[in-house]
Amino acid sequence: MALLVLLNGPPASGKSTVAERLVDRRPLALNLDIDLVRGQLGRWLDDSTAAGLAARALALAMVRTHLTAGHDVFVPQFLARPGFAEELAAAAVECGAEFVSVALVIDRDTARSSFAARSDQPTEATHRDAAAMVEHSSAPDPIGAMFDRWSDYLDPQQEVERIDAIRDEIDATVHAVEQVLATAAGGES
């Protein structure tokens, strides 16, 4: 059975890196980074909310296509409100796949300092895009505010597997996620 894995977490928690490592271990698995999809939309920063919604709609179509073909899909995405996670879960059911929701947990200060360090020397287009979104924010502490919204959203979620993300030991974090996936797949991960 194919897996649809949501890797949620605060900014700079390692979602994309973990997804990349997990996909590298699975034939034809898809690392569906919605921020990359959004970045392909022309002038997306002019209306980042509309761009994000369009990217998510495109991503859902990609999820359905890939799951129907029997392949795993990993979605590294910051989510701080209901809606998209439920759409992903419904797509998994529709395609006969297993949905696994994982939260990579770091503390607020680590999120802020890691994001700042990443923004100072971005190595990926998504890092530059995230920094641009923060620059356009009117919030006095955009990353802190995002972290607080994420934490408030995550608290009541019982079906989410929480994993402490170890910033300088990505292999340990990947291993912890692999353990969760092995359980979800009945030991067939």
C-alpha cells in the first residue's frame, strides 16, 4: 500500500531535508514540496495567499496521480490551520493509500534562530522565497507568530506522530520518522 506522508513543522525544522532523505530510500517516491510548486507560479509574491492555495490545489492533483500509480508521496509543509491536512487524508483514502501525519518538533527559539541563519545564507530557492515572505510580513516577529499558530494548531491533534527534530543530527530524525512509517505500513517500510 502506498503511503502519503505529511511532514509538518515550524519554519526551519528540517521538513524538506527529512523528506528528501526519505524519498531517496524509496523507488519512485515523490518529494512534493509545495513551496517549490508555489515558486513556479508567476509573481506569486504579489498575492502569496492565492499562490499558496493554487499550489496546494496543484499538489492534491499530483498526490492523487502518484498514489493511484502505487507510489509513496511525502509532503513537507508548514500547516497551522485545519483544511489542507484533511484534504491530504481524504486523497489518501480515495486512492487506497495510508495517510501518516508527522510533526517535526523544535522549540520556538530554535525555529527563530534556525530560520534566521538559513535566511542569511539561503542554499535553496524555497529558503529565499520564505525569507521574502517574512520580509513582506507586517508582524513584528513573523517566525515567532508562525510558531505560535503551528503550536496551537498541533496541540489538539491526536493522530499526529510527534518527533523531536534534532537540528544537527538529521539522520537521527530521519530514523525516527522511518520507525513511524514502518509501524504505519505494518513493518513494510
